[in-house]
Amino acid sequence: MSGLIHSRTLSALAAGTALLLGFISPRAVLADESQVSCDALREALGASYTISSNGRQDVSLDFWRAGNQVMYHYPDRDVADQWTRTRNGYLKPVRYFTADERAIEYDAFDINGGKGSKDWESRSRWISQDRLDSMQLMGSEGEGCLRTETYEVTPTDRMGKPLPFSKTSLTWLPELQLVERYLVRSTDSLGQRRITQWRMDELKTDKALVQRSLQAFDDFAATDYADVGDNESDPFLMKMIRLGFVQHGASGFYNADGSPLSGGHVH
């Protein structure tokens, strides 16, 4: 089995169909729908997403998660961010520049204004439980490990009136703790409407593939963030600093324009 599920088959699989199309073992998902089976799938998986916004060029994202590591790889931008949860609960990031085969290693306290972060929840599943709880559950579809839940939230103005056009909707895989689709409609200060969407294209469950992907850039030449200032003669580091890729608290999230998002998760 390839351990690969196309997004268009998710609802069919969740409903218990036998049309597996060779993407995932039926024994893993359908014949044994126990919590242990879902836990095993949730523990090591990958997903490919397309990020789009108002007709601009799409951005691809490959997400990988296993144990205490997650990685966000943006192949279009030749950048990947890996986060490791340490024994004391703090997160340590590494930023990989895949075209240059270079890496910047950050200490846990190089981020979040020197305070560090223990927000593994947001890093490992994109969206915090608090954010999920603030949204309205609209419905659920399917069953087992690939059951989906749909959430919505409509922003309001100071008077409590819904903002025109603005709405956020989420399709969530609760057993896998994974976003299938996240859509944000908003209006900026100039009245321009914008639609941004994260859409899952493939779900990958092959554990060996997940581990290989998490370790794909381990051999890159790495520089400690604390030593960047002592390497002003390194043209690669100077270029990355000018472009804003080497800084405190880089989020590792990019929108459909390819610009870094502030904060640590979609919101």
C-alpha cells in the first residue's frame, strides 16, 4: 500500500466504503475502527495542501508529523521549518533552505521574545483547541478515523453585528487532529474582499515515508542562530537576513502570496 489518500476520497472512506483505491490499508482504518487504530494513524502522518488567495499563484505546503516533531515544507519557496518538542516541553525550531542545503538552528528561547514556547498543540495541528471551541459546530459526516466535522464563525463589529462577507469555515478531522480545509473570507480596511483557503490534496499514512520526510534535510550545513552575527562574511546568511528569513520568532507559516504569517498558526 502506498499510504496515500486523495482528498476527494476522504468522505467516502469515512463513510465506510470498500472502495479504497489502493491508498490505505482497510485493516488500519475500516476493519479496526478502535481508538488505538486512530491513535496510530494520528501519531505519524503527512498531508499536502494548496494555499490559495484571490486568484494569486498558489502556494504548496507539505506537512509532516511524528512523535515530538512536525515539519512545514514549502517546496515553492525552498523553505522548510521543523519543530521539535523537548523533554521540558519547549519547542526548538530549525529552518531549512532546501535549494542552498543550509539550515539555521534556533534555541528554544530564541523565539517568542526570548520566552520560548510550549504551544505544541498549535504547532502540531495548526489550530488550537481554544480556537476550535470558539467556532460553531455545524455538522459531522462519516465515521471512524476519517470522520469530519465542519465549523464556522462569523466576525462581528463593535455593536455585535456580523461583518459583511466575512466568515471563517473549517473542515476538521477530529480523530487525526488535522485540518482538511480552512477558508477565510475577509474585507480589508479599503473594503477589498479577500478569500484565502488551505485545502488538503493528499493524506499520507506510510510511517516510513513520514520518517524519511522529517529527516530529509538532516545533512544540511547548519548554523546556530546565536552565531549568525559572527558570520557576516557568509553571503548566504547575509542574503537570508535581508530577505527576512533569519529572525526571532519566525512563524513558519506563509500565505498564498508567499509572505510569512505572524504568529504560530492559522487564525
